[in-house]
Amino acid sequence: MRIFYILLVLFCTHWSACMDTKNQQNRSIGDEYSIKRLQMVEQQIKNRGIQDPRVLRAMMHVPRHHFVNEQSLPHAYEDTPLTIGYEQTISQPYIVAYMTEALELAGVEKVLEIGTGSGYQAAVLCELAEQVFSVEIVEPLCIKAKQILESEGYTNFYGRCGDGYAGWPEKAPFDAIIVTAAPPYIPKPLLEQLKPGGHMIIPVGNTFQKLVRIIRKADGSFDRQDLIPVRFVPMTGRIDSM
């Protein structure tokens, strides 16, 4: 019995030491990503003109490394888009912040996102809006993004798999709409689902693309502002055949 007790003590001591080492490693990794995220916000985003403090806090809070493929982990906080499979990408952090700031969210909005992708942009929006509805045409990405966003604790996210050309008419109208793939022109259903006073941010074009902001006026007309040149993956689905 005494031998068993000694062995048990030795086992527990070894187990405790192993767990302490593992916890220290996890904390070290977490600290490393936190430092990289801070550098990302300060160097890539804030220094390039993004000023909205709520956007900066959201970019600092959302762990981008949770939304990239394992092989891309070393590059998770670099200022570059990264492949997420199925010929799709996660946008570079600056562009995510730029597009988000252009929506001018106050925290009470219902937002429509077209192109869930990895779920990273949706996570940033969930930090800033009351409700986020997102449509993704690539079903495996749609399912994976839902799982990640659920695991991150975002209860204000609502996603579905389908063609984003039609928007989400059952949930319209929206205070803001963001599109993360480039159509050759702005789909009419998305314009119709934007509330008066609402903002839409969308990349438009084929070889040469511009980021465009649409503001719907009180009389129902639209004000278009061309912002910056961008490069997004093409929007697919119904828009391909029109």
C-alpha cells in the first residue's frame, strides 16, 4: 500500500509539472499572438489612417489566427490576404478595418455581409453591431465559419449558405451592407435591401476594381463614392450568368 501511495504521489507530481509546463506554453503562445495583434493594429491600421476607436478595439480583440488555415498561422497578423481554400481568401487586416470604418457603425445596427469566407470580417462586425447576417456561397466555408464564430462566443451572428446576389430579403432592410467579393456591378437586390440612411461598402469591377461606398438617401436615391483601388476574388453565383 505504501508503494502504491509513493507511486501515486510521484505520478501526480509529474502530471502537475507537465500541466504547468503546458499552461506556460499556452500562455506564451497567447502572449505572442497578443503582441502581434497589437503590432498589427498600431503599424498596419492606425498608422495608415484608421481612427475609429471602436474599430481599432475590435481589430485588437478578434484573434485573426483562429480564422486562418494551420499553414498560415505564422502569417496570421501580416498585412496580406491569406488563402482559406476553395480559391477564396481572408482579406488583409487593413482592408478589413478600412471597410468596417466606412460603414460608420454605432453599435445598434443590423448588418448584412455577403461572403462570410473565413468568418473574420463577420467577427469584427459582431463586435460593432447589434446583429450580423452573413451569406456564403461556398458551403464548406459557410459551415466552418459558423462553427468558428460559435466557438468564439458570438451570439449575434446569423449565417446561411447560399448565393449572396439576392442578399437576405427575409431579414431586410439593413442598416449596413458589406460585400467581400467583387461583382462587375452592384446587384440591385442589395440596393433594395439597404435602409434609407444606410451605408453599403462593396468592391466593384473585373480586372480593375474600386471600393465603392453607397449611401441611400431619405428619398430612396443613392449617393455613390469611389474610395480606393482594391483586389478581391470575383463574386460568383447568379451574377456570373447575367
